[in-house]
Amino acid sequence: MTSVLDPSLPVRVQMERLVRQKQLEITKGMESLDESSFHTDEWLRGESGGGGRSMVLQEGKTFEKAGVNISVVHGVLPPQAIEKMKADHKNIKTDAGGSVKFFACGLSLVIHPWNPHAPTTHLNYRYFEITNSDGSPQTWWFGGGADLTPAYIYDEDCVQFHQKHKDALDQYKPDLYPRFKKWCDKYFFIPHRNETRGIGGIFFDDFDELPAQKCLEMIEACFNAFLPAYLPLVERRKDTPYTDQQKQWQQVRRGRYVEFNLVYDRGTKFGLQTPGSRIESILMSLPMTASWLYDHKAPGPEEQRLLDVVKTPVDWIEL
Amino acid sequence: MTSVLDPSLPVRVQMERLVRQKQLEITKGMESLDESSFHTDEWLRGESGGGGRSMVLQEGKTFEKAGVNISVVHGVLPPQAIEKMKADHKNIKTDAGGSVKFFACGLSLVIHPWNPHAPTTHLNYRYFEITNSDGSPQTWWFGGGADLTPAYIYDEDCVQFHQKHKDALDQYKPDLYPRFKKWCDKYFFIPHRNETRGIGGIFFDDFDELPAQKCLEMIEACFNAFLPAYLPLVERRKDTPYTDQQKQWQQVRRGRYVEFNLVYDRGTKFGLQTPGSRIESILMSLPMTASWLYDHKAPGPEEQRLLDVVKTPVDWIEL
């Protein structure tokens, strides 16, 4: 695949190019498995600076709800926000008034297929930069990851999803996949259920341990891993026959998805608390349908297998 | 209705009697509109002391999901919890180790009917006591309320629900209803949607401005107002014909219900954060089914009316 990166340009410009390109590639890839098309909304952050583009496919043939959102925002960070960031980034320098300029750019997607045998997935890659008054980056980092949330476990699907992401990361540093895999299991943990949201994937944050251009390349490689990691799984499962009971199990698992996103997900919480943020783009991640049944138990061994996996994360490939 | 209160007994004993009695009365009242019965689970809080009884009717003829839960718990409050409480109750005295003994007892219910014209309701009344070493109450308060969440507005339903609760409170102090009505609109506000969860009702907390026995009588009166305030509404609407679009609107509104409960409701948040709490009893409040549609708009004037009401709370009866 041809790279859209160009080292002669600032990192922020390259990252914006990248997420714009990947939004188009990924939505096109999804459309190849559906008969519906994505609907596009452009939105602006108003006075605060920046905006984004939300692309949503709802009630398609294969996908119940799929949202792919990019945002490119910039502005001034208030002192409280800076204080929190200093916990992880001690070298942030503020101006005389205690403020700093920032730039943030990312792509975020959640895909919920209809068929309970086809897994839900989530991906997010983002770049954050604190900018000097001359426009050069002062402090910067990347974050993100991709993870899979099936209602039924197919080992080959889980292995494929992990393997494609491992292959992408292994080109940059051999310890990245094992670290990001564990980080993912830890991040997507639902304490009140004592289970993870799904079967994992990769997750990282505050990442700046490679030169910025190398990080960009790594992010591009992760992006490129996504469609080969996910689309074949949907293709294999989208027409698998299913029972009402299997559909109900999917709905109950989607309830757990909602619980994680509304109660624990940092991005969602931050978005809901930020005045002026676009709620529809933030809550795009929620499934079209979800269910809560009182004291619901796994109805059979296949559902129990899922519970076993989310209660004790599995190393799908050798670490 | 005969009172179960007996001033010769400690307040905590009377409150426990009250919630036990009301759980039976209310579930019996609900069953009179359904063909299914409530299923009962007794649960214990383990070493921590106390327990409760959850009664659930799921997939009945009238009710999609109805949960009525009582809990009677006691134990020792850790110093952090006491610090928080001191914000509202300055006279709490701790023992030498900084701890205090507590007793808490309450009934909590949420009822979701199938029919989109029949409203969802929630009720909760609770008593909290910090206990001296000799077993007498040191600091105590009552809290709770009842509120209505329709998907479609029927003015007479909203008025009836409010009027019955006003009548109950007016016997004790004329300013209670106006205060508790406003408090309810404020408490059940969803900031990220800029709307209230429903059409209000009454809500209060840290209530100790009447003698404890009078408070108990007031709580009993509020309990007694509930069935006359709610059951006739369900009876009127449970067989109203509805379209697929109306059912979908109800599902979207239930999504908002989930958002409030998981993101803002203090009781739910406290429960999810408390190790050893019974998650199934806490999340019993969530609807059996809910939906999130991207950028969904009110499809017609009846749905728009609901949005107008939740965006600008109405005084259903003169304050």
C-alpha cells in the first residue's frame, strides 16, 4: 500500500493526511461487504477551532451500525487540563498566562455487525501536540489501538486479529505487541463485571519512544493492518445462520459494551464533560440495540466460552 | 390504608418494616395489571452485614421489565466516606479510630412497560443512620422520591402523577412539593443532552427537617401515593395501539435513560464503585431493550412535544 506520509511536512500535517485517507479507505472497505453506503457529516467546533467528519452506516445489510469519525482540533488548553497532562509529560512548558496551544487529530471507529457470529470492533489512533509560539511542536505523543468484541469465540478470528496487529508492530520494536496487548486487556476491563469488554487487541497511550516520523510510520502500519485483521472475519460470519437465543446473547453483550463506554471509557467521559463537543460523534460508538436481562446466565457452552475468555484474557498468539 | 409504623419501635426497625410491606404491596399492585408474577431473590452482603430482596418481573404481558428491590445493610463506614458525608452533616462524630457504625435501609424500583404510550417510572425511599456505640441514632436522614419517564406526553398522566405526590407531601409542610419538584428536575438532568430524563416528580436528600417519626409518616404517605399515581396511567395506556416508529422512539428514549443511570445517577455510580455490592440489583434499573440511532430527530410533533418538555421542565400543577 502506498504511504501518504511525507517527512518534509510537519508531523501534524502528515497525521491529518493519514486519518483523512484512512477514513476513506476503511469506509470503502466496509462498503464492499454491504449494500448501503456511509452517510457523511462535516462538523465544526465553532469558535474553539477545528472540526471533523463523521461517517455513519446504519441499518445496512451486514452492519447494524458502523461509525468512522475523524477530528482535527486545535486551541488553547486551560491550566487545569495542563496540570493533569503534566503527570505523564513533565516537560510541558506553559506561557506567561499558564496556558498552552494544542493540536489534536485522530480517527475513531466502532463497527457493530447484525450477525451475532460477526464481531464488533473498535479502532482509534490519535496524535496530540503542544505547540510552541513559533508553531513547532514542544511536547507530543501518539495513542490508540484496535480491539475485537465478539459475542461468540472463533479462535481463528481472534488469532487473525491479533496476528495482523502484531505483524504491523513487530517491524518497529519486538516488545511493542506484547506490551500493547497487555495494556489493551487492562484498559478494556469492566471492574463491576470483573470481565474485559472483548477479546483484546492492542492499546497504547502517551507514546513517544520512537522518533515522531517513526511513530507516524507505525501508526500507518497499524491502520493498514486493520482491514486485513477485521474484514475477513465479517466476511466469514456475516451469513452464518443464528437462533433467537444467539441474537439475544449478542444483545446482552452489547449491554456490556454500553456499560464500558459510558462508565469507564476515558475518551467518552472526556467528551461528555467537554462543553461544545459533538455528542452524536462521541456516542456513535454505542450499538443500535442493546439489552439488559436480570441476572442473565450463559445459556450454553458457547456463551460460557465467551465468559471464560473475558474473565481470563487469552494470549491468542505467543508473546 | 393501615399504617405499619409503630412509634414505640426504633426508626430503623419501623423503616425496615415499611419497605418490606411496601415491596409486597407494590409488586402485588403491578401484578394486577399483568399475567406474570415477580420472581424473588434474597441476597446477603456477606461479611459486611445485611442484605436484601430483589423482586423482578421480566417479559410479562404489560411490563417488559419491572424491578423492586429492598436492602437493609449495616456496618462500619471508612474514614473517606465519613469525610464526604460531613459536607452535608457537620455533626457526625467518629470513634477513636475515625470510623462510625451505620445502618441504611431503602426500597428502589424501576418499571418499564412494553407499550410506548405507558410511561416508565422510578421510585426510591431510603433511610440512613449513623449509630452511637449504644445503638441509638447519632445522625440520620431520609432521601428519595418518585419520577415519571414517558416516551409520549399525556398531560393528564403527568398531572395525576404530580398531584398524588403533592397531596401526600402537603399534609406535612406546604413548601415540600414545590421544593422537591424543582429538586427532581435538577437531579435528573442529563448535561450532555441538555434535557431531563423524564417529566419529573419529587426528589429530596439529606432530609431531617421534621422529627424522625414525622419523616417516617411522610415517607409512608409518599409510598402510599405511588400506586394511585402510576397504576392508572399504565391501565389507560397499556393496550393503546402503536406503530413501529413509536416503538423505536421509546427505544431511543430508553437509551437516554441508560445514559443518565450509568453516567450521572449517584446511587448507581456509588454501587458500581463499592466492592461487594450486588451488581444485578443495581443494574436492575436498566431497561430490557434500548437503542442508539445516530443523530436521531423527533419524527413528528408528538415526539417533538416530549423533547420540548424535557428541555424546559413544566410545572404540571400550580406551585
